[in-house]
Amino acid sequence: MQKIVFDHVTKYFGTAKAVNDAHLTIQEGEFFTLLGPSGCGKTTLLRTIAGFYRQEEGDIYFGERKINDVPTHERNIGMVFQNYAIFPHMTVFENVAYGLKARSVNKKETEQRVMEALEMVQLQHLRDRVPSDMSGGQQQRIALARAIVIRPGLLLMDEPLSNLDAKLRIKMRSDIRMLQKELNITTIYVTHDQEEALAVSDRIAVMHEGTIQQIAPPEDIYAYPANQFVANFIGTSNFIEAHCQRGAAAVAADEKVVAEAKAVGNIQLLGASFDLPLTKPYEGKVMMSLRPERIRLEAPDGAKPLIEGTIESVTFLGEKVSYLVRLQNGPVIDVQEHAVEPHQLRKVKQAVHVNLQLEKATMFDGGGKEVIYRATY
């Protein structure tokens, strides 16, 4: 178990920055996930930590030890790969014992440690089987046992569940999370699956084009995205273009009022106009991000501004219902509600009134790079 520090790490392939100025600290015992689309640099960063690649700029520390030039076999890491990388001609026991044999651990201790690892992954009864006779989930457990049996200071996992079916992925991610907490091993986990990242992580680093976009706990990544890319990549968001100008109160004579009012924006959205407290003074095009479950379909009562719309499609998803609603003079948005009795489902072409609940939205500048208004929950 150890702290991992990236001090402005950059990795090039040719002239392209596969990892661009990664600067972060992963705490002892933390389950930390690198999340992003294919080609974003997450696996490159993981392989740099492992020592398979050497960064061109910056330093990596395991605790206080700089490991830039430390070979992979001296970094005390366990690694679980996407393709398992287990030996088909060896038994389960022999596969798990392989790393101990390479470290010249004696036979008695090897027996004890291998069986402990197999018990942790619930494979002790299959010690003499060969992997070719086993399921994908069982083979992944072999790979996990082999990684933890060496008692690593750091566990690296590269898309370990991507070859499993949906139900088994859910079961395995829960098992991995429980085992990691039981062993208290600092773990860095790579995935492109946002739901998987939200389910297992203490913190997530969202990556895009080699650059870390945001680092935060899962609930904060979802509720308070740092930019439009994060809002769009994590979960589902509706994006509605609007315009912001300085709030009317900014013409007040009192200097304190003027100072406060400079950070009030008058937002013009779909024919409506309202003031919001901004994070900084801003004028120009803005992009509203609204989560589907934060939007409400309500009966008009005159007490709140509602936008008229028409349901274009209904998708029943078991525990929830997704409606695509075309706003009057506006875009089509996704609205999600908890599932109701079948006869209570809204119908296609049904007219509805939409409460966008803008106080629960996040608003970005015109380029989608910076938060101008942050949602409150």
C-alpha cells in the first residue's frame, strides 16, 4: 500500500502528447479510476506507471521514491489485463504461483499464499483445473489472484471486465471493490465504462485527448462536471444553448451592489428570461446542461415558468421511463421519471408542460470549457 504521485508527467508518441501534463496524487489504499473514451491516454498513463513506457517529461513517485528509471519487475506492482494473460497449459494453482516462483518464495510459503489468494477469489476448490476448462469470469478471478498473491504495493487493472457479459461484469466489479477494500491495496483502474467507474471508485480522473479534465469522487463528477465534455461523457445530459447578459441590477449606484451584481447573469432561454448567480462575470453564448432525471413534467399551476412540449417517444426501462420531449420552439430533450403503473405511462404526441429546474442545471461558457453557473443539490 503506497501513495502515488504524478508530477507533471507527459508522454509523447512521435510529436503527439498521449499524456499531457498529468499532475495528481493517489492516496494510500485508494481505488482510483482513469476513465475516458478510446485513445484518451488512460492506458498509456497506466503503462507508464507500470514501467512499460518511460515518460519524456515529469516524475512519478511511489511514496517518496522516484521510480522513473526503476524497471517494471522492481516496482512491486500487481497487474490485471483485459485479456487475462494467464497460461493455458498451467493449472489454476500454477498460474497463481507463477509470480512467487519468480521471486524465489519457498514451497511451503507458496502453498499457503496461493491458497489464501484463491480463497479470496473463491477458486480454492478449482486449484487443479486448467483455465481452458473454465468460464471467462473464473479466468478473470485467476488473473486477480495472481496479481494479489505477490502482495503488491500497487494494483493496476486495465479494462479487466470488458470481455465479460453484462451481469457478470456487475458481479465482478462488486467483488473487486470488496477485495480491494479488504486488502487495502492502492489500486488504479482503467475503464471506458462510466457506470463501472461510478460503481467502484473512490475518485475518478476523466481523461480526454491525453489531458485530465476533472478529478473528483463519483458523485461530484456526476453532479458538478467541470466542463461540457465531462457532463456529456458521464451519464446523460441535455444541452440547450442560451445567451447570457449582465444582470439588470448591475446599474445600481451602490458600489457593493454593483460588485455583487457583476456576477449576476440574465439568461435568455427558449423565450424566457431569468437571473442566475454566476461563478464570474460573463456575457455571451452559454450552454445549459440538464440531467434527464432533474427535469419534471408537471401540470401548469401559474406559480412557476413551464415550457410547453410534446412527447415524441416513450422508452420503458423497468425502474424508469425515458421520454423524448420536443420543447416548443426548441430542441428535443430526454426526461426520465421513475416507472409507474403501465396505464399511467404518458403517450406519444401527448402535450406536456416541462419544468427545466434550472437551479439544478450546470451552465458552461460558449466553448464548453468553463463553468459559469453551478448546480445546487
